Amino acid sequence: MPASSVVAIGDELVGGFTLDSNSHWLAERLRLLGFPVKRMTAIRDRPREIVDQLQRELDDPEVTHVFVSGGLGPTTDDRTFASVAEALGRELVIWEETRARIERRVQRMHEAGLLESPELTEGNLRMARIPADPAHVFKNKRGMAPGVVYEAQSKKVFVLPGVPLEMKGIFTEELEPQFLSNGTAATVRELRFTFAVEARLYPLMKELEEKFPDVSVGSYPNYETKELVIRVLGSDPKRVDEVLGVVRRQSAELGMTGDSR
């Protein structure tokens, strides 16, 4: 079964300056597409840390798809492409199609009065310098930095911009239809209880964990709304419904009635 990991890169993320909305969005999309996330990691813009984390993802036998976001911009603290090149053992090259696309964009911005010069800067070229031998280079219709996919150790490694608008555009318009169209989404069922005591369900949760190891059962209390959500998730709809039925019957015996969703 496919499993994904997400690596978000940026000092602003781990420093608490910027909320990592990309990882949350990717996790939801990947679950719906049938490529559920096993792990999400946020790390600093440090080459050694990026390389080490990528190696961990590549060495994980359960992970089939790695999604890296952030650090593809034009400044010196954008170090992701160089770090990916080191992790994959590849050299950095100017990708001509990307360079030409960036050049056209710079010229349009100059004509619109947004840039003083129509010439490419070293910062512009940094965004066109990517690890060699990509499986595919995405265009990025909303920015300059490309999205890129590599194949390594029988996995696909997707490297995406950290700007949410750019990342989501590449994902939904290019990446998803080309690389994630063959997944099977997990089945999710929920029972919602009001004013329920979570601890009373502990014996039931333990029993389900032992009897249905292929189905995930989680308990999520909301102390503000006084609501308790029991969420059942699995790849086999029949097994999920069977577990939901057990939860409904045994919770009723405890005097707890839940609403299905």
C-alpha cells in the first residue's frame, strides 16, 4: 500500500513565525487520493539537516512517496535543491526549459514596470539550477521556482515550492493527475457523542486494536464543544463498517448514543 512522507523546510516554520499550512493541506489531499501520510517533519534551512532527513525518508521501506516543500527561492537561505542533489548523489545543472520560462517571466515583469532590468540575476538562475536527471519538471504557472520529481531507491521524491499558492497549483494541476491518479482512498467513518466520557471507551478501543489491526480507530475529544469523536479509518469499507457497528453497539450498552457521519 502506498505511504507518503512530508518534509517541510524553513527556519520560519520551526521558529514559529509561519504556520505550516502546506503539510496539513498535503496530508488531507494525499489521504483522499489514496497515498496516506505516515510522517510529517519540519526542519530548518540547514543543508546537513535536509540531507539527513531525506536519507531517513529514502531508507524507510514503508514510504513510497516523499513530498518536500520550501527552500526553492532566489536567496542564499534557499538551499533545498543543493541539498536534494547531495542526498541523491547528483550534480546541480541549469534546466534550460525552466531558465527560459523564468527569463520570459522576468521580461514581462520588466515591461510592466515591476523590475528595473530585464536581465536574469544570479538569484533567478538559482531557481533554474536543479539536481540532474529529473523524472519530470513541473512548470509552476504562479511563480518562478519549478516543482521537480525524482526517482530514487524505488520511491518518488517530489520537490515543491513553499509558497502555498504555487505548491497547491503545481499539485492539483500537474502532479496529481500525472502521478497520483491510481490511488484508492481510505474509507472514513465517524461516530459523534455529546457529553461522553472518553475513558469509558478504553476497554473497547483496546479490544478493537487487537481484533482489527488493519483498521485505525481513534478517539478525539473536544473539550470546548463537549463532543467526543470516534473515527474509524481503513482500506476495506466492509471492515471499517464492521468496526463502526461494534463501536455503536457497545457504546449503546454503556448508555452512549452517537451520530454517524
